[in-house]
Amino acid sequence: MDVRPYDPGRDADELWALKRAFELGLGDGTGSDDKADRYAAKVTDAYRRRYLDWVDRCVADDERCVTVAAPEEAGADEALAGYVFVLPEHLAMIWDAAVLNEIYVRPEYRGTGVADDLVAAAVALAESQDLPLDRLVLDVDRENDRARAFYERHGFDHWGEMVARKL
């Protein structure tokens, strides 16, 4: 697997496909049908443009903040296996720590070590950032047992709890 920085000119369509699958997965199996419907309704063309523009701004700040995993035998049209997105250092004040914003691996690559490689890239980037607190944080749905077990295996532990209010 080739784990490398995201290239906006080469990877944008594939990153969007992964991001869309990530968003749809957030609503699948970890909540009510209403949750799934809200996430599905969010992934519009307008959201795609906003998301990819934001990714471009983050990558311009630090090209390592979005890392992709590409099959080594991949041709130009081969799908990416997954990605990880750590917020650039200048946004660390959000949590006073490095923020693992997103990680997603296509189902067919789960259990192959791709996610482990992406987490290693995220940790390496976080360790290089100048942070108020030496931590890498992320939000995990409490109902997603598979994800929680994965993060625990990588040394993450419970540190507070996020709450939200509908606007």
C-alpha cells in the first residue's frame, strides 16, 4: 500500500467518494433512521464543493494533514483504499490538541493493515505539531463498538465526552 499525502489534482474525486462513504457510514448502524437520513441529505454537490475547498486550504497549510492509502498496483483509475485527515497545527487550539478529524477505509481493505498505517501517519503528524496538550483527539460514536475497539488498540482512551445541541 502506498501511504502518501493527498494530491488535490489527482485524488479529489476519490477523496470525495471516501468522504461520502464516511458520512453515510456515520448514520448507518449507530442510530435511528432519522440519523441516517440526516447524514445522507448532507452529502450534496454543494457540500462536496465546500468540503474539497476546505481540504485544499488545509493541505495548502500542511500537505501531510490529509494522507491517502493507494494500492501499489493502482492504475490511474484505481480507487483509493482510505484516508486520514488531521487538522493543521494552526487549528489545534480547537481542543488544545491535535485533532484526528476523519479516518475512513473502504470495507474491502478493513483488516489488512491500511487503517493501522493511516493511524501511524496521523500520530506522526500530530507528534510534529506544537500543541498546548500532547494529545491526539477524535470523536467516536459511543455506539460504534468496532471503531472504539480499533482506537483502544492504538492507545486511545476515554477523555471527556462530547455533547451537542441541535441548532
